[in-house]
Amino acid sequence: MERHENGWMVNDALWGGLLMLAVAAVALWGAAHGTGGQVSVWLFPRLAAVSLALCGLMLVGQGVRAHTRVRIWQDRMHALDVLGFAGAVVAYVALLRTLGFWLVTGLLLGGTAHALGGGAKPGRVWGWLAFGIALGLALDALFVGVFRVPLPGGALWGEGSWRPWVP
Amino acid sequence: MDPVVQGLLNVLSPQYLLLMAVGTVAGAIVGALPGFTATMGLTLLLPFTFVMDTTSSLVLMSALHSSAFFGDAVPAILVATPGTPSAVATVIEGHQLTRKGKAHHALLTALLASALGALMGGVSLLTLAEPLARLSLRFGPPEVFWVGVLGLTMMASLTGRSLVKGLAGTALGLLLSTVGVAHVENVVRYAFGLPQLQGGVDLVVALIGFFTIPQVLAMVERRREERYVAEYREQRGALREVFRETLTKPLLLLRAGVVGIIVGIVPAIGGPVAALMAYNEAWRASKKKEEFGKGSIEGLIAPELANNAVGPADMIPTLTLGIPGSAPAAVIMAALLLHGVKPGAGLFTGASAIMTYTYIWSYVVSGFVMFVIGYFLIRLLAQVIRIPVSLLAPLVFTLAVIGSFAVRNNLFDVWMMLGFGFLGYGLRKLGFESGPIVLGLLLGPIIEPALVTSLTLAEARGSWLHVFVLRPFSLAFILLTVWSLVRGLRGWSLMQRTAVEAEDD
């Protein structure tokens, strides 16, 4: 990725092609080392992988010849917004089992509303978190209580056994 | 009783009318929300349809599908930003009318045109689907294989900017479809020792990941863009004037409807192209060309009507041949498959026929439901577009988590959904669209058994040529496949390029 006046630029054909070649290589390796069955079991994955590899080669060729670049992010702030949110959602899923759906949802909703919503005043963060947790509890009650989706209640709180809406 | 009549009576029952009302409200909100698409709405709804019977799920989805194309006109008219790519042409005249203080008038016109579009598209589905489905009775495994290949190449050549990237996306989707126990024999492929992968890549998880997360990340990325929401004030007598202006232009309505239906029937072209083509046609035939670009009512009616006719017409190849005409149609086809219903002639015979016609009629009736509910909903929709990204993005992500968790009640699926989402976002940045990947994943389990059976047939007959090529339908599908590839290689029409650029913006 290169930084230019009008943003972070990348040779899309070259990198896209290399990515496709890498996936095709893994698929062909898997087909070569796959066990059991007749030839026909691995025929279709091989065909798909070879097609993918051909597309990858064509894209790499295009990328090397044309040197065209596309903008990935406009500037550092845009990149930070996306990477920050991506990090938050990864943490959300990682903590889902331990903290429970209602709490991680509350933290994400409140935290994002504060961080992305321009709620810069320090005192406001607690308001946003309270709002987020209230919304998280409402969603938990709706989906667990009404739709019977057994969302994690949080190992820390005894799987949320205190929730009256848990069937 | 005749299934066509029974289907109509079903749709008019309070149970289905209520479902349609719920779907219409949800669809209109989905369409109006910035960055939200009909595909996202349908995808997030999909896991919750498991607790419903097939007919109810389809009726709910059809109402959401239809009304999302009206909802998208609201930000197009008030903010000059299309709610979904299909509203790209609505911005041109719709926002000009807003600047003249006629926002309410423009919104009512869009509503009436949308309702008429849904009605016309629904009638086309009602009349054309069964004859086309009867053709599919004559398909053997080779034809099924070629029709699948045709669907993939059309999606690859008509979506996004690069044919090679589209083809790579379909190949990637086909590869993903081979993960888990093989469709043709009891052998596990590409599970990499993970027991969770033995059941394969769950379609719903992949759909949510590829269609929702990239869009959420794009929403976050664009949150700093300044948006000016125009003042919305209701005008007395506007509805009567809108009726008079619209219904006195039967040729304009017919032309736009036909454009929408034709574009819908051809797989993978979609709403943005239909809307731009209809706008262009309206301009070409208009006696008031000078009004175009300055708030022309004709220029607003045509694209809104056409993009709403596309939705039901998209379902013609989906229901009859199993080729989804667009991303929303792919989600609806996934819903059918997940409920154990296979597209094709079987949908129009026996017990399935009543379900199918109830679903088809729901598109026709959705036009009326949309108009009645939309009339009262406009004021709310004008407020909905003000919801900030900082609230919307985490809320949509949370719904994506619930949807992917609900499929098999495990966290592995949530991780997989997130992985597909990040992959989809990264690939989109490199110019690869999610549509071809998802279509490959959807059609892989149909194409692979057809290919293997055809190969067995060819071996038994001792001739590949006779099995794969020298059959009338196979030959026709091969020629269409070659045509779609050549079309893709020859580059793009101005219309398609504009539509793709509009989607990017």
C-alpha cells in the first residue's frame, strides 16, 4: 500500500491476483492430499481451483502491465475509523461468551455511539454506556425471550441465569 | 381449487396481510436508512424465517423486497443520496423537486410509481413464471450444469467493473461450496481438522458475512461525509395532484414497466440499470425535455416504477431456472433452499403450487399494501434518514451476530461470519464484488452433482459431445454463456458503468 496525495493507494489487480493464486494453491494442495473417495470427489474442487488460478494469473499480468492503483482509504482518519470499529467487533465476539450478549452489546453500542458520534465530553461516555446497556438488555429480552435464540448470558454471571425472560 | 385462485385468497387473508404490512414497514425503513440495502435487510431477516413456515417466510420477504425499493427514494429525494443503488436515477429529478419546495409531492410521486412498478412486476411474474418453469421439466443433468454455469458467468460479467475479477469471485464461491462433506460422496473436503467445518460453510452465515459486514464498515468509513437533509413539509391536496399527473401518462408507465420487467428477467443486470434505462427512455419520448434535470415528474416516475418492477421480475429466472437475477433474489433463493424447496417446475405442481402462487400474488398485492402504508409512513421515513451511523453501525452488526448465531447456536459461526465480512470488505476494496462469490456458494451444490452425473452419463454413452453439447437446451445455454463472456470482455455500456459508479458512491 502506498500513500499518495489523494489517499492510500494499492495495485488492485496485482494484489487481488496474488490473493486468488494463494487460495487456489491451498485448494489444489488440499485436493492433492485429500483422502478417500473416487476421482470425481476432488474433480469439482480441482476445476474451481484451476479456474481461480487462471483468473489470478490474468490479474497479476494485468497488474504488472498496467500499474493502475485504486484508493483503499482516503486518509489516516478514515483508516482509523474502520480499523477501530473492526477491532471493537473482534473484541465483541471474543468476549461474548464471558461477558454475555447484553453486556458486550451494551459496551459496543455505547462505546461506538460515543466514539463515532462526536460525544467528546468525558462525562457523556457514562450516559452512552447506560443507553447501550439498556438497549443490549432490550435486545436480549427480545431475542432470547421471544425468538428463543439462546444467546450467551455471560459465564461471569452464571450464564445470565438472573434474566427473567430466559425460558 | 385452482392454485392461482387459492394463492390470491391466501394472500388476502388477515394473517398474510399482517405479515405483508410488517414486511412493508421493515422494507421501507431498510431502504430509507443510509447505507442499508434490500439485500442486507433480507439477509438479516433470513435466520428468523426458520421459525416460520415457508409460505409465511416468502410473503414477509416479498413485502420487504418490494418496499425497500420505495424506501430508497426517501434519502434520494431529501438528501440527494440514493438509499440503495437502484435509486440512483431518482436523485436527479427527485432532489430538484425538493429544492423547489416540493419534497412531499416528489415523495408521493415516488410512492405511487413504486406501487405501480411492484404491481406490474408482480403481474409479469404471475404470467411468465409457469410457462418458463415448464421448460425446465425438459432439463437433464447436463442442462442443469450449463444453466448454472450461465448464471455464474452472467453474474461475473455484469457485476462490478472487471470480468476476470467477477469470474475469480464465482470460482472462489464454488470452492467455498466444496468445504465439508462432499455432495457426491461421503468424503470430507477442506475441513482442515475442524469438526465445525465438516458440515460445510453455512449459507446464511456466508450471506450475512459477505452482504452485511462490508456495508457496515463502509458506513463507518463514510461517517464524516457532510449530509444536508432537506426540510420536509406536507402539502395539502398533493395526493390528488400526484394521481392526476401519474395516471394520465399510461405510455410512460407502460414503457418504464416493460423496461423494468425485461431487465429483471435477464439475470444480474438489476435495478440501477433498469432505473437509468427507464429515465433515458422517458427523456427520449418526452414532449417536455427541457424539464429534465430541473425537477421533471416524468423523470421521477420512470426510474421509480422501473426499479420496483425489477424486484418481482428478478424472481422469474430464480423460481423457474434457479438462476437468481440479483443479490436480493439470491437471498430469497437461499431461503427457498433452506426450507427444502428447489426452484423449477416442481414449484408449480402439487402442494407446492399453492405456496408458490401465494408468494407470487404477494408481490402483486404488495403494490397496494405499500401505497397505503407508505402514505402514512412518509413522515417517519423523513426522520429515519437522520439516524446517525454511530448508532446504526453497531446495531446492524449486533443483528448480524444474532442472525449468524441463531443458525446453529454456536460461536464458531459468528467468527466465520466475521471472517467472511472482513474478507468481503477487503475484496471489495480490491474491486471484487460479493455477489459472484455468494452465487458460486449458492450454485455449487447444484452444479457439482449435475456435472458428476453428466460425466457418468457421458462415460456410459461413450460420447462427451452428445451429453454435454449436442442437446438443444445445452447448446442454447452454451451460446448464451459465450455471449455473456464476450459482452463482459468487450467492456461496458455507459449505462452499466454509471450504475456501478453509483453503487460505489
